[in-house]
Amino acid sequence: MTVADSSSWKRPSVIPGFGMTFGFAMAYLSLIVLIPLGALVVRSASLGWDEYWRLALDPRTLAALRTSFGASLIAAVINAVFGLILAWVLVRYRFPGKRLIDSMIDLPFALPTAVAGISLSALYAPNGWFGALLEPLGITIAYRPAGIVVALVFVGLPFVVRTVQPVLADLDRELEEAAATLGAQRAQTIWRVILPPLVPAILTGFALALARAIGEYGSVIFIAGNIPFVSEIAPLLIVIRLEEFNYAAATAVASMMLAISFTMLLAINLIQAWSRRRFGHAV
């Protein structure tokens, strides 16, 4: 090894004090995230496979997991579509009250989830403002799985809007003008010019909205009705098992949620990486 090669190993770090800051970051991450999750895994392993699968495959547990993840996926898809539309309106158009609407996007971040749940219940209950209009049509939102989706859409919308909005604002409009000059129709411009660079941001917002929806509790329990096998979510079932001092069942449900959430988010991250390579080269 030459002197030049040995000196290359001692190049100063771009971040001053990298070793200390990296160690602090890893210690903080371990205390806040890794150790609690590790404790959950260890607790689940202590149950034994037979006992664990008996608790995890309980019909009520499976129904709660299906309700939570099904409603979360539906809400995340809705937020991905309408969050993109809302971000487009805020970026591309000027109209009275734009600043007010833009600031209202962040309201779910600041509003306590219990307050959001009570407000949504009051609006969508059969005697509420919206519920009274839907009741004659045979549509019931509150105290049904549909109410869960409404609550999750409410809490997850800002993630999509705030993720897509800056990317859309930086999108070069000259590309659209060039496409129009070359004879592209408006639909072709949207699908082939505008959407490709937005796909990674949309997927990121979708993943954030999905993750937020999976763990949501406060805004859901007030509008869901919490009926077992109908509108009972997995986080509520965990609380119920803890109140019953059935810690083994609570641990089994929590570990199932952790495994499913990790698998879903990993798949979304892989799709994001693929989309960045695919559409990044295309653009």
C-alpha cells in the first residue's frame, strides 16, 4: 500500500464529529425504537409457537387486523389520488382563500385525534349534518367500517399533499410546453410528462399515510362503533386485552401488527426504489 493509498483512509469526514454524532444517533434510535420493538419480539417468543399461533389466529384478532389494514389501504389510496389533486390545485392555481386552505391542510397534525374523532362522529352520525343527508339514501357512515375510512383519510391527507407539493412546484413547466408544441394531447402530457417524476413522491406520501393510518386510534374509536368482527380495529383490541390483563394476547396482536406493517412498508420502499430508477432515467 502506498502513502497515497494509506492517506485516503484518513480523509476528514464531511460531518464534523461523525463518530460521536453517529453513536449518539444510534443510541437514541435504539432507546426509542429498537429496544421497545425488540422487547415485543422477545415477549412474543416467550409464549411458545403453539400458544402464540393460537392467540394470533383467534377469529376476533384476524377480524380486527383485517379491518385495520383493509381500511388503512383504502384510505391511503384515496389520499394518494385526492392528495395529488389538492397539491395540483394549490401549486398551479391562484384563487381567493388559497393561503387559508393551504394552512388548513396541516390541521390534522395539530388537532388532537380525539377531537377529530368526536367532530367526525357528530358530522356523520345519522342525526349529523352529513349523516342526515345520507341516511335517506340508505348510506350509513358513522359506527361502520366506512367511518373508519373517513377518519383515516382525515388524518392521512396532509402526508400526501406535503410530500407531492414541493416536487410539483419544482417541476419544469417548459416540459409541458414542449410536449404541447410537439402535438401531445393534454392526457398524454399528464401521463407521460407530469406523472412520471411525481410517482416517487406519491408513493412516499402513500407510505406515510398508510403507516399513520395503521396505528391510528383516537380519531377512529369514536366513529367506528367498535363492534367485534365488524368495526373493531387492532389497536383497540390491544387496549381491550390489556384492560383484561391478558398480556399474552395483547403481545400476540401487537407482534402481528408489527410483522404485517414491516412487510407492507418494506414492499412499498422497494417499489419506491424501483420507481426512482425507472422514472428517474425516463425523465
